[in-house]
Amino acid sequence: MTMDWEDLLFLHWPVEAAVLQELLPAGVEVETFAGSAWLGVVPFRMARTRWRWLPALPTAHRFPELNVRTYVRAGGRSGVWFFSLDAASRLAVAGARATFGLPYFHAAMRCERRGRSVHYASERKNGGAAPVRFLGSWCASGPVVKAAPGSLEHFLVERYCLFALRRGQLMCGDVAHPPWRFSGADVQIAHNDMATPLGCRLQGAPVSVLAAEPVTVAAFWPRPWPARK
């Protein structure tokens, strides 16, 4: 699939590695930086979403999405592990669960630009799932840069595959896009209990806040992992 990610904000908090490791399946190991694992809450907007070479689907090509994620290693590769992904499109939720095996949930969501500020609201509506919410706003500030190799920012954002468990089988899906370009941001978080289902409380302000410039992404079909020879 190809898609654009717009109005994206990376929010990250340090978390004890042992807490997150208990939530991961066998063969997936949490990665650490500066002695901590990291939990990310990432609100953004999907745009121009479509299968390659096909036109966009009318109800599933532009919608807000929000994910909760950490960073892991499996079978010799580093990547992203998603604990949850909330999306405003029911069709996108159903499709991603069926094809990628990702833990998508339907949510009532709003992402609005007001001048230079982005205002974002999400409330999970998936039947039987924890009714978590995120409510906040941000405004990018400072110079636009790329992540320096070896930095915390590079560890958090420069990752080009995801892992997921589908019917008991660990899967790996590649993603491709240019390196992230981002700035700092002035952030106001009115409500955020997105990590509550994990047994985590995200205390205080996020340690890392990055407002990313839009990027065009290609996501490839997931395959069993480790790769079969």
C-alpha cells in the first residue's frame, strides 16, 4: 500500500524494559536506549491511502490514526511493535486486522488545523475494548532537522519494519519512506490514557516531542519471521 502521513507528532516516554517485555510474544525482545525502553503515542492523519496501482477507496483514504508503540528486535532485525492502533475508518480497521494482523480499533477522531496549530481528539469506540482517549494540540517550533545517527531521535523514528502476531505466527512487514524531517513542538495534552490497557501510566510531560513533516510511505505485504530459507 502507499499512503501519506500528515500532521504527525511523536510523543515518547521512558518505561522500564521489564514492564514492556512481559507484553511481547516469544522471540521479540524490547530494545532500550539510555537504559530505558520507550513507549510512543503517535497521533497523525492518513491521506491518499490506496493499494498500489489502484484508485483510493472512498471511505478509507483519508482519516485520523493514532498508535501506541515500542521498539523491539526479532530475528536479527530492529523494528516497531504496535500495542494498539486507533483509526476513524471502519474499513481500514477491518482491512488492517485481516491482512497485517495488527491490533486496530475503531475510534471517534478529529484532526483539525487552526492556523499553525493541530488540534487532535480520539476516543476508542470498538466494542469490548478499553474506552481510552487522547486529547491535545501542538504547534511545531524550531528548525527542521533529520535525526543524527546514535541519537535518541534516531533510535525512536528511523525504523523501517514492523512486527505483528497473526494467528500465532510472528510476521514482519517492511515500510519505505525518506528519512524523517522534524522539529520540536509546543504541546498541550489535556487527556491521555492510551497506555492504560498496558498497565502503564505515562507520568508527566513526554521526554521526546517531535513534530514531523509529511512523508509518503510504501507498506509491503507482511511475511513470516524469521524469514524462511
